Amino acid sequence: MSNEFVSTALTGSGLVVGVAILAAQHYRWWKTAGAGGGPASGGSRDPKALIPLWFGVGFGTLMVACPAGLLGTASGFIRWGGNSLGDFVMSTMTGQRSNIVASAATPSLDGNGALVVTALVITLFLLRKAFAKVAKSGFKTGVAAGTLLAIGTGVFAVIGNAVVPAVNSIGAQLIGSAVHGTLL
């Protein structure tokens, strides 16, 4: 497991954009389920509908943990966009500018974790046509939210500090069993 951290600045307004994305998606899920099949009509809200969103949040967290490459660069771009959008709205609405709230993001992926992410990227690319449009949309929204929320401090640190070491461990176990014939 790696003790290194990847650093990408996140402003308070960028963090608010990430929280707003998650809140809006959960509100849509809540209202959609309530409109036709909600508790009032005897139906239930299916949490499985949130799987693409939360899978995207996890993937966005892994993007922030990439120290370089296309995924690391893309996460920096998403954070820059979230920071810029949030700061524009904040300064336009309140006259205040946002401060950096986090510069340490998540523990970085090690070589084993990078293998898992590489396999995941290849799998997602090969199966991209098989996913429904709604699932793709939820995943992309989750990636944006996960990239903006994967900070090394506070409540949202739980996601980054759980996902990244777990992926590093999974990669080590896969390499151990596939290459060396041992289970770690």
C-alpha cells in the first residue's frame, strides 16, 4: 500500500458544486420513484438505480488518485471546471471569492491499483455500447461529483480513504494469485 498522496487544489465553491451534483441526482431519484412508483402509490424507491452514480463517484475518486496520465489530467480539469463554476456563481451571487479547502486529495494508486484501474478502463471502453443512456449519464455525473468530493479531509475523506487503498489491495491480491500463485 502506498503512503503517497496526490495533490490537486479544491476550493470551497468547487466542493459545493460536487455536493450540489450529488444532491440533485438523489433528489431526482427520490422524486422519480415517488411520482409513479413511490410509497404513496405502494411502490418503493429502488436503490439499484443509484448504482451508476455511485460507481461513477468511486471512479472519479480513483481518477484523483492517479498521479499523472489521462485520468489524472482529466480529474485536474474537472476540478478546475468545478472550482471555476462554483467561484463564478459564488462571486456573482454573494460578492465573495472562494478559498482553497483542500490540496491533499486521496492516497495515490500504487502499481497494483493502477492495474485494476487500467482493467476497469478497458472493460468500460469495450462495454460502452452495452450500457443504457441513463446509466452512462449517471456514471458521468458520478465521476464529476467523485472528482470534486475526493478530498483528504472531512466527511468526504471516507470515500477516498476507503476506495483507493481497497483498489491497491485488490490489485496486489490479483497479481499475487495470478502471477505468483499465492493469496495475500
